[in-house]
Amino acid sequence: MNYQDEEPGKFDEVVDAGDGVRIVVDPRALLTVVGTQVDWKEDALAAQFVFENPNAKDVCGCGESFST
């Protein structure tokens, strides 16, 4: 996940997450992230986005990468 300063591309998928936040998905990644839920979690050790992807068959230990 990265910040995007420029306007989304013609074929990008734009999701309004509320509070002025938009999530832009590259069209090449769309089929692998369909159905993914994104949440913000904070605890004593970390504050981070948590992704629950029903399409993921395997994930890395840090939770940033997955395979389908």
C-alpha cells in the first residue's frame, strides 16, 4: 500500500473508504484482491493496516505478501 498523489488512471478501481480516504486498486491486481477487507488495528506494539483476503492461499509472516 502506497500513497498516491496523482489522479487515478482510467482503468483504476477507486473505493471510497469514508472520511475523505480513497483506495485506488491497479486493474491488474483487482481479481486477486476482490473481497479483501482492510482494517486498522492498534495495540501496545504496533499500529497497522490488517488485510483479510479470502483469495489468499498462503501469506508471509509480516502479512504484506500473499499468493493465490
